[in-house]
Amino acid sequence: MSKYTMAQIVTLTGINAHTLRKWETRYTIIDPERTDTNIRYYSDAQLKKLLNISLLTKNGYRISKIDKMSESEIYEAVTQQVSDDSNIVEINALIASMLDMDESTFDKIVKEQIIKRGLLAATVEVIYPFLNQVGVLWGVDKVMPAQEHFVSSLVKKRFFSSIDQLPYSKEGAPSIVMFLTEYEHHELGLLLAYYIARQMGWKVYYLGQNVPVINLKQVLQDIKPDVMFTMFITPIHKTVLPKVDDLCAYAGKTPLWVSGNPENIEELGNDERIVYLPSPEDLINKLKEKN
């Protein structure tokens, strides 16, 4: 069982410390454990309950009412809220379903958000903030690798489903090769770029993650794309510049577009060989220029 401090609970749920203390004295719904030195801590079950309470209070439920509800009634009320317009509702629900390894609820939320908002908006407004929260949990050792892989696989499944529904490019469309280099495994950003380019009519050669740079030489010679696109996400700064050197040597005059972790890009400075695209909107604008 994981143990969470009050500060960690505040970060993860958005409920401030004063409110938590007040609820503890007035209601029975939350009863934190205490260490031998009388410091509060919370369990996994209490975190999930507080995520649900936070979700309900943000949607008009009074804590006095929630305090009288059974676990099943709280679950039912939360389920009814997951299509609400408030991003925090979906984000908290995704966190709770991840901790429970609840595939059906997690997948339902992601699918509904993509349908309602479109893949780009759903990713920027819900999925990325959720993954940031997962990062917080990683930072306090509260998420198992299995849980992170579990949700990443479900999100990628939805991304591929959205991409599969797009029409293929027309004859003569501009082409782009998309890939992540060796030791780069965080594929969601690249998949979003794949979707954006396909939606805008580009012919995309999607090579995926962990592609050895040396293997790209033959691909580039055979395909002769209009653009290369990659992302440097993993914070291993010293590996970025040599990879860019190799890519540019293999690519000849083919432009190299780069996105990812700003700290990785800092090493490149104002390298004239690359175009840095910090956001999905920058990629969209660049694709429009070349189309």
C-alpha cells in the first residue's frame, strides 16, 4: 500500500490543506492514518476517494451530501460526471481508473473526449494534463511501471484508431518521415503529429520509436521525403547533437523539423539545419506553409 503526505494529496486532487483538515473534523468520509509522530498520511484507497470527492464537489455536490453516500453511490455519481465539460473531471477520473487498472472506464473517457473535442484538443486539454499528473505520481513513487504502460497502451490504441479513420493522401501530396531515434520511447507526441499531418493531407511515413539513426540513410534515399520530423523527449542532452549531426548528414537537403523537451533543444542553440516546433500549433502552421 502506498502512503501519501497531505502535500502530495493537495497536488494530486486540488483540494487545499485547510479544506482537508476541516472535512476530517466535520465528516466521517475521510479518516487519514497517522504516523507514530502524529503526521497524517493517506492510502491508495483514500487518494481515489478524494479524487472522486474533488470531482463531485466541483460539479455542485455538497460535501455533507457526499459524506452520507455509499461507495457505490459515489461511484455512480462520478460515472455520470465523466462527460462534463470541466477538464479536471476527466483528468481525475482518468487517474482514479489508472490506479484501479480499470480499462473499460479509462477507455470510455478517452474515447468520449476524442469524439467530443477532436483528437488534438482532447490531447492538449485532457490527455497531456493527465500524463503530467502521472508524472507527479512517478515523482513520488506512487505509480507502478505497469500502470503507466497500461494507460499509455490504451491511449495509443485510441490514437491509432483515429488515424485509421483518416483518408490516405492524394497523388502528389507532400511527404514527411516521422520517427523517434534510439532510446526514445515516448511515442504519444509523435502519434499526435502523425494524426495532424495525415489530417492535413500529407503522405506520412511513420517509422515509430527507437529507430537507429544509421538505418534512416537508406530510407531517406529510397523515399526522398519533403521533410523529416522527430522529437527529443528523453532528457539525455549529450546524445541530441550527435544525432542531429548524423541525421543532417544522411538527409542532404531534406529539412529536419524537431520538437520535444525544450531542455534537449537548448543544446542545439540556433542550429540553422533544423526547424524547432515547440507546439502542435507550430507544426500545423509549418505544414500549411509547405502544403
